[in-house]
Amino acid sequence: MTTLLHIDFPFKGPFGSKLTQQQESLAQEINKEKGLIWKVWTENPKQQEAGGVYLFKSETYAQQYLQKYLGKMISNGITEVRTQIFEVNTGLSLLTRGPI
């Protein structure tokens, strides 16, 4: 079943185009993840937060990704990571133009 993974964490920046330049290689790496359909990068400069919403082909792929990247984030000093995993209701999502 298609699975949505949400990750967010405290982040002091950079944001916007500077973050895009800084993280382009990471984006290319994430693009190669097994089972990944898409990722939307999220940022909130006012609240000093960043993260992403990911759609995977299955919960197994989402869990594998989460374990791999949590380790990388922690080793880079990002320790306050919030995560949620949801099953996607495809029928309703398609009715509301969800990019499934």
C-alpha cells in the first residue's frame, strides 16, 4: 500500500535558494531511493523548521528510508526529529487530485 512519510526537525537555515544550492547533491541521492515516488521539501523560516513529505510504494520502503536517514541526521547533529508514517487512501486522494 502506498505510504506517506513526514519528517520535520528544528533548522536554523539556510532556506530558499541557498538551501537548494546546499542540498542539491542530497536531493539527487534521495531521488535514487528504492520505492520513492516523490518528495516535497518543506521549510518554515519563521518557526526555524525544515523537513519533507515523501511518498513511497510501500511502508517497507518508507521504514527502510527512515532508518537510513535518521542515522545520517543524528550523526550530523540533528537530534530532535519528528516522524509520522501514514497509509494513503488512494481512492479519496485521486478524487482530490492527490499526486499518487
